[in-house]
Amino acid sequence: MGETHAVITPGWTGWQPLALSPTPNAAVLAEIIDGGQAFRWERQGDLWTGQWDGHIASLRRGERGQLEWGAPSAATGPALLRYLDGNGDPQALADSLPWRSDAHLARCLAAFPGLRILRQPFGETLLGFLCSATKQIVQIKQMMALLARRHGAGVTGNRNRLPTWDEIAAIPEAELRGCLLGFRARYIHQTAQHLAAHPGWLEETEILPYAEAKARLVTLPGVGEKVADCVLLFGAGRLEAFPVDVWILKTMAARYGLDGWKPAQVAQFGRAHFGPLAGLAQQYLFAWERAEARRD
């Protein structure tokens, strides 16, 4: 039930080098843009095409392994760089993590060199993670694709952007359920009504300190601690956020002896153990654990 058209072939701008350092290898690039941070990227062979905030861009690795991008507009270049590199030098950030005293973390860093946290539009990130409850990545991508196709305005390349929260507020809950949202339709509908009644709420929340922003987010329908942390980490650059899902519960039990700990306890441990960049550490742990599961 995903979008039925083929991945667009870039050419409007031609292929341009992307000044992203270090250049992620193919596995790390896939983990960054299709590993659970974002849900609007499609792959066709070695070509990735994604959408965010009205932008469309394609990525590929050139003959020498460098990253290249193409888009309908040259103005997409700076936006893409910020989207992929919104938190600064990933090598310096990773080096600031406590890998010297944490052998497992060191192993995760070595396995995914240059892994980075995306800086996505805050409102789109909230929508994506409201779709995420009890669902796998492929299912979340299907929901987002249907929301865009049925309720978002058309953009270049015979595609549709996601509907804005104001647009969602005008959509009956029954129509939202037609996008495979299930019980999540109620949460999205109610959140849209709240945001419509409180203009500027998202913008105010995005710039608040982590604890205050999280306290506001968890007042929204369907937003628990994990969803709030995901929204703040991937949509607001709050690297101190430490989302705890089933993969993190598994890795923290197996690698750190936290078997039987509740998610809130694991999150508190993660922030204390990994420090102000706990969210980056979480992403390395998450990527490594999922890769191990695929190898089994």
C-alpha cells in the first residue's frame, strides 16, 4: 500500500557532490535514512529518494564512493545538508561518548562509522512517531505514504508532501483510518485538534530545554515517553534524549545487565551512563542490535 510510482530519476540539478564528512558507507547511509529515524525514504537499487518539509532529493554513491545528490531545485542542497548534518561533526560527537570505558559501545561505534542523527522537521517527526506505536518501519512508511497521497498537496515529480497539522485537523477521523492508521487515527486527530486550538504550540515546544519540551509533548494524545524522546532526538536535535523501545530494552538487558528494568529506568540509566549525547549512543546501540538480529 506504499506509493505506487517509481522512484524519481534525478536530473533537474544534475548530480552534485554532497559535502558530508565523513562520507558514510552504504550500510551506514541506509541506517541513517532508513533505520527508524525517518519514514519517507525509498530505495531503488543504489538510489535513495526522500522527502521532507516539501523537499525532494535523491542520493547515490558516485564511482569513487562519494555521496551525490539530485533534486528538482538547487535550493534543496543546503536543506539536505542540514537535514543530514544538523547536529555537527559526527566523528567529534562520537568521540565524546564514553567508548573508552565501555567496550560494547566501542564495538558499536566501530561497526557504524559516521552514523549520525537526522534533523527533521519537528511537526513531521511528531506525525511519524504517532504512527509508530506497535508498528515496524515498513508499516509506518506505508501509513505516511498514504497520508501524503490522500491528504497532502502535490509537489514536483508527481508526488505529494505530507499534510500539515492544520490540514489534518480538518480531516475526519474516519478518513484518517483509511490510511491504515488504526487506533493511531484517534491520537493523530486529537493531536491535530489540540494544535489547531493552540497556534504556535509546536514551535514553542521545539526550542524549549529538553525536560520542558518532553513534559509538554507527553500531554498530547498518544505521546508517551518513548515517542516524546524520538520526536525530540530526531526532530529537535536534543541529543540528551534516550528513546527506549524493544531493541533498546533488549540490548540494555543483554549488554548492560539491566534485565527486568522498566523503560523509564533504562532511559534514566542511559542518560546518566552515556551523558549529554545519550541519544547518539542510543542510535549506535539500536543499529548494532538490529544488525546482530539479522545475522542470526
